[in-house]
Amino acid sequence: MSQLANYISEKRQQKPILSMTHVVYGYPSIQESLDWMAALLAAGADFIEVQFPFSDPVADGPTIVAACHGALHKQNPSVEQCLTDIGKLSRDFPESRIVLMSYLNPMYHFGLEKLVARCAEENILGLILPDLPYEQAADLRAYCTEKGIDPVWLVTPVTPKDRLAFLASEASGFLYCVARSGVTGNSNHNGEKQQSLDEYLAEIAQHANAPMGVGFGIRERSHVEALIDKADVAIIGSALLDAYNQGGKEAGLELFNRLFNE
């Protein structure tokens, strides 16, 4: 079992479901984003998914796209500085874990072998690159295997069944299960759609060799509760950023606590 999967397994002995929060590095500034990450970790977030900004984040909705553009417009964040900064957070909050998310372009420019080596040095145990298909990731997978880092694969409700089974069986740290088709943001966790989500997660569970995280559209406590006994990690992104944009850390923490600490 990988370091990441082992962490989830141990934590799940204490909680019915774990929390993963999504933060864009450098938004609204580098220091403010780090302060926000630290506040979430202090509040008990089990994971933080740190997104290194990219100009064309194709899997993301308007809220996260705007944050990425804001981060890039106001400063020039570097991958190296991002890794150094979040590595410090990983040491300051050893009860939680940090995974790095971005897109292939900035990571390829940095160098994939170097990226994985630096992640290992900074205790960043997972990498999420949604625009890098499994079949084109042989080099990355080899680097990750050597350093004990988990590449995190994504599946969606429209992933063909044979490919869904394949990616679920290949997952190691955890499998990122996108709850609905489309980009991050709006929710459809209700009524008939909820039943289809249950069936979708049950199908994944038949093949998964690793814990399951579910994201896209989680905005309410009921959405988190609906995932208990069906997944291991609930992932909140756009809703948290919306709250932060509207009321700063206080509003963001209020939402986090309402979803995960009540």
C-alpha cells in the first residue's frame, strides 16, 4: 500500500469520510494563499489539493479559472517556490497531507523527473495532472514509482466502462472520481442524479484498488453525508473559493466547518 493510501486507510479508522480542500497557489497573493492553506490545515483539513495556476485550466469552472488568471496576472509564481512553500506546510502540519494539482504544460516545462524528485523531498505525496492521459504518462509513472509518489487518475460519469475499470484498478494513492460531467463548480447532487451518482460510485468500487475521492459540485453538508460509506474523501473546491471570495478566511472556514466539523 502506498504512503498516501495508507494515510487514508489509517485516518478512515477515525472518521467516516475525509476532507480535501482545493486552494490555488498565489491567489489572491502567494502569502495570502499560504495563510489560507494554513488556516484550513489548522481547522482539520485532512488534505489540501494545491493547484499551481495555469492560463488554460480546462477542467475548471469560472471561479477557479478566475483565481488562476488572478494569480498569474498579479505575480509570476514559480513551481520551485510553490513546492518549497507547500513543503513547509507539510512539515508544519504533519497530521495532514498535501497533493499538487496542475496541468501538464507548466509541469513539463519544469521537468517531470525533477518535479517528482522535489515532491518527494517536500513530502508532497500525490500529483494530479488532469490533462495527462495514463497512456502518455509512462515516464511520469516510472519517476513516481521510484520516489514513492502517487499519480492520481481521474474518472468521470462518462468514462467508458472498460476504461473506468482499468483506471480504477491502476489507482494507487487514491482515485479521483469526478461526480458529474463538466467543469468544477455547480452542483447536481439531488433527486434522480443522486441515485445515478450512487450507482456510478458502486461501479467504481467494484474495480478500485485504492481509496476513492469524490469532487466537483460539493457545496452542502448533505452532499458530504451522501458520500459516507461510498467514498473515502470528499473534495471541495469552487464552493470554498466562492465563500473565501465573498467573506475571506472567516467565511471560508465557516463553510468548511459546516461541511466537515459539525
